[in-house]
Amino acid sequence: MADIIDLPALLDNLRNTPAMRSKQAIQQPAAVIGSSQQSLTREQLYALPGDDTAAIACGDHFQLLAIEGMLPVFVESAPWFAGWSAVMANVSDITAMGGRATAVVNAFWHHDNDASQQMLAGIRGACEAYGVLLAGGHTSLTTGNPTALAVAITGVAQTLLSTLHVAPGQVIAMAVDLDGAWHADSAYWKAFEGVPAERLRSKLDVLPRLADAKLLNAAKDISNAGVLGSLLMLLETTGCGATIDLMALPCPPDADLSRWLQVFPSYGFLMTLDERDWPQVQAEFAVEGVRCERIGQVNASGALTVRLDDRHGEFWNLREQAFTGFSYSHLDLTPLNLKQQER
């Protein structure tokens, strides 16, 4: 497969997907929210955008907070699935921080009673499956309303997997639940249908367990920006770069590389860790039936490059072009000793 792929064309296509363009729109709020960071401590930076959730220090733990808004066309065409996905995406964000989800609230606007009931059923079903409290929200149901849904979530973490911890020399690993299937002709990989709730929860709990054991440094769930776009967000916070081996990605048999690089999996995470911890991390995922592979290494270049057999290509250079705009690389972020994570 690798010898017939036009690598420059592949990378150019991936750089210009609608999802990649939508992530760059985040630069607008980044310019406002990140305008006064110079005097902030690392603990204060944990509460700012750049990670999958805000992390607010509360005594001996962190309170996590995140929100997901669903595309209106998705809510309109697949109300139950949109409701489920809103919760599932939020739970993944909490998990990527090394946390465990506790409760969600929702806000929706709709003009169709039956569709809104389906949407709420999806939200409730996902909450029950992932063990999250559905605590309420805001409802606007009337003729003429637009179709809109947002779901916010809280969680708790003892040890953070913040992108502020990414540093040169760390191993990059990718974990994906391959026991699933594509959703229609989309880039969405579903690995939750027909899976008992206890199995869904057990697989998610691998990351907070590894975080608490100080075996991971940072993590990010694989979003609709795909593998490379999500990697950019993992690296951008500290201005690091990386080289990724495309042939090392965990993927289904005979997967099309272009489609898999755009994958938005129901269970998929990118992580950084120390070299000595790699065998144990891979083994912990394997116990849960999750494929985890070492796909690259962090460096100080600021550029995300890929390798395909003996060919190399640059996907993005963060020193030349911002992605989301949430970078704290200009601050003095003394490397954190994650074995004794300072608070």
C-alpha cells in the first residue's frame, strides 16, 4: 500500500479537510483568552484552553470541565446518535486528562418534539452506559426554533495528563479500540454498539489508572481533526514537534491510509510517555483488548513530520503557522517531574 501512495498529495489533502479548517477557527478565541498569560503559574495555565478540558485545582485533586457543541445538521439528521455522541465526546475529553467523568448538563433548542425526545434518549443512554449523572440543563422547544445541542461535563482527576507536560524525547503512542466498524461512509469509527456498559467503562479507565501510576505524561483524544490534526493540538501547547511513522499506526486490516488518518474514533487517544514506561503502558491497554502502538517521538523542532517507508514529508510547522493558536511555548515552563507531580 505504501509504495503507491503519493505522500505530498496525501498530506496536502489532510491539511485542507473541513475539520482541519474548523480547528483553525479556534485562533479567534485564542487571541482573546490567551492575551494575558505572562504572570500565570503552571497550575493557573491548567485552567486555560489548550487541553481537552479545563483543570481547576481543588485541594488534592483537579476539577475538570468541558463542553461539546454538536453540528446542527448532525442533530437534525440523527438526533439519537447526536445525543449519545455529545456525551461520549465529553467523556473522552475527561478521560484524556487522566480523569473520571461525574456529571453532564445539556442545552438544546428544537422545533420537533419527537426528534428532541430521541436526542434526549441518546443523552440518557450514553450517561447510563458510561456511568455519568445526567444533572439537567436548559430546554427550548417551540415552533420556529433552530436545531442546536450542547452538552457540558464535569470530572475529577488526581494526576493530570496535560499537554503542558509534552517535552522532547517523549514517546508518542496511539491507542484505538479496533473492535468496531465505520459509520456509513463517514470518517467515524464506532466501537461502542453492543458493548456492555462495564466493558466501555473498563476500557476508559485505563488512562486514569496509568495517570495515577505516573506512567503517562500527556494525552489527547483523537478528534474530528483526525490523527495528524489531533497530534498538532497535542504538540502546539509547548511548541514541540514530532516525527510519526505512518506504517506504525494501529488500524483495521486493509484500512485505507487516507481514510484512517481522518478517523474520528469513539475510542482513540494519543499519549506521550517516557521510554522506560512504554512496555507497561502497551500491556495495560492490551489487557482491555485495546490496540496501542508506539508511533513516534517528540522533538524540539516545532514541525510535525511523517515517515512512510523511506519517504518523509512535513505536515505542519508550528513555528511558521499556528493551528489553534493555544500555545504557551513563549512562557518559561520548567519541565515537570511527573513522577512527583508538583502542585
